[in-house]
Amino acid sequence: MNLVIAGCTRRKVATSCLVPALELYQGSCIPQLRARLGPYAFLRGRVLFLSARHGLVHAGTPLRPYDQQLTEARAEQLRPDVMAALDREFIAGGRPEEILLLLEPLYLLLLADLRAHPNRLMLRWIPNPGDGWEDAAAVLDMWGWP
């Protein structure tokens, strides 16, 4: 089964309540991703976010809005935890055939160790997800995701 990893966005839903990460993030191509996966809980479970505050989180992880930009220093700080969480994800959910990365370049620092992963994962990267929804949708179409 494939996996989508998206970067968090500066624009977030205006609330003081906990909301699932997929509902929290409002920028980039997240609204299109959310609309596409709408009623498909299983597929939403195959979406992860890289958060400048929280590291790697599932689309359903309850979060409150926050304001934290990803910096190189913060990425290096989060990197070991992100890779450990991703390894746990692979153990729990199985090794994905492909991973679609909807990430601006700085977020790749969080996944720097992924290229050396012993399972040699196939990565498809959309470096400007705000303008790259058509490319992302084409990958999801190829995967057979609704």
C-alpha cells in the first residue's frame, strides 16, 4: 500500500479545539487532498504530515493550531524522531510500494535518512505542492486512489 507525506502549512483552521491534522491544515494542496479522500477512512490513514512543531503525525492526529516555521535547525532537531516514527509506521502499516511527498524542499531535511533506508523506497516528490496538485492527482490516479 502506498503512502502520502505532506508538509504542514502556515494556514490553519481558526479554532481553539483539537481537530484532525487533515482538517487543521488549510494551505498548499491540502484542501484538494482532503476533498479527494473525503469518505475514505482507510486512505486517510495512509496520509502523514510533517509538522514543524510535532514531527511526523497521522492525518487523524488531533492537533490545535500553532505557529511554528520549519527552519534548518528545527529540521535537524526533529529528524531522528521523524525517522523513528516512520520506521514504526512501516512496521505497523507495512512497507509502502511508493511514497508521494507533497513537500517544500526544506521538509526533505526531515527525511534525509530515507534515501539510505534499507528497503529502498520509491519516492515521488512534488516540490511545490501549492502549484502541483495536478501532478499529485496524477500519481493518486495511477495508484487507483479515488
